[in-house]
Amino acid sequence: MSRRTPLWLILFAALSNMIAPFSIDTYLPSFPAIEDYYHVSRELLSTSMGAYLLAFSLTTLIWGPLADRFGRQKISIISLAGFALASIGCALALSFDHFMVFRVLQGVFAGGVIIAARAMIRDFFTPQEAQKAMSLIMMVFAIAPAIAPIIGGYLQQQYDWQSIFWFLSAYGVFTLLIIGLLLKETQHPDHIQSIALKKLFNSYLHSLKHPLFIRLVLAQSFIFGGFFVYIAGSASLIFDHLKLGPEDFWVQFVPMVTGMILGALLSHRLSNKNAPNQIIYLSVSIGGFAALLNLMLLFITSPTILTIIPTISLYAFALSLGLPALSILAMDCLPEKRGMAASLQSLLQMGMAALVSIMLVPFVHSSLFAMAGSMFALWLMGALLWMTHYKAVNPKVL
């Protein structure tokens, strides 16, 4: 590959990972407009996010092995083409049922390129370089949740909600051109895996039984779930609790994304001299402080932008600080099955986001105390899982 390949690969991986937050956050400012268009409730429309996430997480079980068998490039192209077509379907849907079908298809196809891109990073770079690359990707990726609702708010005001899904389709095509024209396959021929059902089932079972791998991905998923309470509940936070309008989503997302960018930047710098375990411990500690402070402030002060947004932004900083190291440690547990490892990571992480969207947020979105308590509880479960993992690999330390 040429000298420019690392830069194009990092850009491609970053754009690929931005598909998920773009698919989730861009249409949030259009919730009232979509509710009016299809005559549905906020709770019912919120299920479209959960349906997308559930489809995304479940189909990663398929995309990972396919990427290990047929290569990262082919799977990326198929995934992006399908995502672009599904986005057009959402824009043209005549009924809410049809809209839901295409949202599910968006989730089905979005997962493929994200899985393939993560595997490509680990294929191409050494472990330390991969962590640095993942930190750079996280910095670019972190921009998506900030600009997505801003783009969505602008498109909603200038055109209407359908334009958001035309934008998503164009984004998919643009990313497809990068992988199709500027990059080549990164998988080593010796690492091609079989997709025979019996062997595939046994491989997944073996991976799920790997004690270090499963603790890492579950810890990552629970901590991410705490953050996602405020993503899935952002419409209620902005419209109902803070009494703001569709053009004001930047109030929540810009500070959160600033935190994510700073966290990824610090992760990149710390990776030169610090072990992944040290970075993750720092990340988990800061996340716990942020979640606890968020809960305490609601008890002692009236909820305002200045009391809510800074604490969830600090939590976002902590999440972004630890995710690159957690992802690399987890994939290195299964070095010859990185596509499968990335699949299981996405399954559990996005599956947690789907559960938060479908089963948790509808019950807690009307109460800021309940939202804050949910964030803290999910962080606590993730922190306990990380501590058990750390104790298992460092029995003399704890």
C-alpha cells in the first residue's frame, strides 16, 4: 500500500464509525415533525431508534464472520450500498410502518462497515499504533454527535425531515467511494475463516466463554449504556426539561462532543507512556465521579443547563478516554478472529444502547433524577466488571 494508506484508512474508519451517531442523532430535532407527519406519539417514535440499534447489534453477529471470510473491503461496499438505499427508503416512506422497516434495514446494513473498519485498523497497525489510530478515529468520530443534530436542525428548518435521510444516503455513498477507490484489502490470507454454521457457532461460543474478552466488552457496554441514557433521552431533555427548541440541540451535544474529543486526545497522548490498564482505570474513575456528581447536583440545586450539561460532558470525556484501550484489549483476546471480536463488541455495546432506548428511557425520560440514577447504575456495573477483569490479570495488585 502507498504512504497515504494509513491516513485514508483512518479517515475511512472514522467516517464509517460516524454512521451510527449520524443515524441516531441527525433526526432528533425532527421528532415533533415526524410525529405530526405520521400521527404517532413520542414513545412510539422513540422505538424507531431502538429498532435501528437492535437490528444493528444483532446483525453484527453476521457481519463479523462475513468480514473474516470474504474480506473487509467487499463487506464494507455491500454494507454502505445497502445503508444508502435504506436511507432513501426512510425518506420516501408513506406510512410509519414503512418508515420502521427502513430504519431496521438501516441498522442491518450500517453494522457491516463499522465492523469491517475496526478490523482493518487492527489488521494494518501494530497494537500500540492501533490504539493511537483508534484514539484519532475517536476524535473524528466524536464530532458526529455534535454536528449531527445541528445538521438535522438546519435541514429540518430549511427543507423538512425527509431531507435528513437524503443526507444520510449521500454520506453512505461518499464513504463507499473511499473504500472502493482509495483502499485495498487488509486481511492477511492466513486469517481467512470458515463460515460453516457449526464451526461459526462453536467460534462464537468459544469467544463468549473467553473470560477476559467477555468482561472487557461487558464493562465497555455498561459504561457506554450510561452515556446513552442522555442520547436516547435527549429529545425529552431538550424539549421537556430544559424547555428549548429543535435548533438548540447544540446546547447538549457540542459540550458532550468537546468532552469526547478531549478524552480521545488525552488517550492518544497517554498511550505513548502508559499501559492500557492505567488509561482505563483513569477513565472509569473519572466516569464514576461525573455520574455521582450529576446525581448529587439534582438533589442540591435546581436543574439547569449549567448543572446538567457539564457533568454528562465529563462522563463523555471519560468514556472517550477509555474506549480505544478497551477495544484494542478486547480484540487482542481473539487475535485470529478480529472480525468476530469486533462483531461481539458491537453486539453488546449497541445491544445495550438498544435496551436503554427501548426498555429504560421510556420509563425514566420524564424524570431527571431517574435519568441520572440510571447513568450511575450502569456505570457502576461497568466499573465492577472492569475491576474483576483487572484482578484476574493482575492478581497480586488487588
